[in-house]
Amino acid sequence: YPKASLGGQFPDGVIGAPAKSERHLGWSVAGVYTGWPQHRLRLGAGAENYALYQTQEQKNFDFVFRPGEGYVVTPLPGVALASAEKIFLTPQSRHLSYLIAQDEWAIAPDWTLTGGVRFDHFSDFGNTTNPRLALVWKANYNISTKLLYGRAFRAPSFTDQYLSNNPVATGNPLVRPEKIETLELGLGWQVRPTLQLGWNLFRYQMTDILHYVANQ
């Protein structure tokens, strides 16, 4: 908040200077099998570990509970390093493991159907499975048409889940991933080597969108 915020209680403004350190480790492996006529099968697996292993914050405010008002932002004598109980975010970790499978099927001359699925397991909120399909028609050497369907997700961040002691918002450890379902029809025309034109018609629908709500 700017200078003289909250009725002049903060002449220098409400100050918060958060800092964090993260470590991401992961591995993945994939293989392609072409021994099945007209098919190209791809299988893969992997795992990732996300560690928010250090957090700290300097600030000049605190939250104090007042009967009838709830938690109220109150000034401190100056900017100081927050204690572990008052910090914006405590260290967190998350482990992800996943499996993927995809098949490219040449169903007819100039027609390819690609189908795939990905399964993800997160240590903090569970499983999610997402498919995708793509039908491609090479109408001639410079025109292609694509019909695409897919489903995807966005995992909640650590701040979505665990943000605390913040004057604007706090996290919720029970939130689930955002989801999106997509359907798209595309036409591509390679007019010349240096000019390509495209036309796309699409519909995207999002569900379970994460948003802030007022505390009751």
C-alpha cells in the first residue's frame, strides 16, 4: 500500500519484501515403436520434485485479531525480518510422477489421426488424466486441415495453496487444479516459401477456475 496508508498509520506505506529459494529436480524417458504398420507409438514416463526450501520476508506490518473486526493490519515500529509464524509462505514440497502414451495412425493416404493421453499423480492433490486427439488432412502439397481436441489443467501454485499473513489474500490448501477443454478447427495454406496463411475456429471452456473470495 502507498505512503500514508490506512488512515495515516503507515507514513512510509505498507511494506512487504518476500524472498524465496526453489529447487526443481526431474527425469523423463520416452521411446518410439514403429513395428506396427501405419502406426507410430510413443510411450514415456517421468517424475519431478519441486521444493520451496527457504522463505523469508521483511515487513513493517502485522495482523492483530480484534473482536468484532477480525484480523486487522497494524503497524510495526519499523521494517523487520518476520518470524516463522508471521512469514508469507512456509517451505513446501511437491512430487509429481506421470505416464504418457501417444499413437500416430496413418488411417488413409493424406490422413493422420493422433491420439494421446497423459496421467499425472501429484503428492498434494491427487491424480489427473488428460486426453488429446488430432485429425490432420493434407489436402494437397501446400494445404492442410486440422481438427483438434484436448483437455489440460493448471496445478495450483504454492501461493494458491499456502499464502498466509498477507494483507491482500491467503491460500487454501484444499484447492484443486484448474481445467480447460479445447476444440479447434484449423486450415493452413503455404502460399509460397515465405508466406503462410492460417484460419482457426476454436472453443475453449475452463472449469474449476481459481479466484479470490471474501473471507466470511
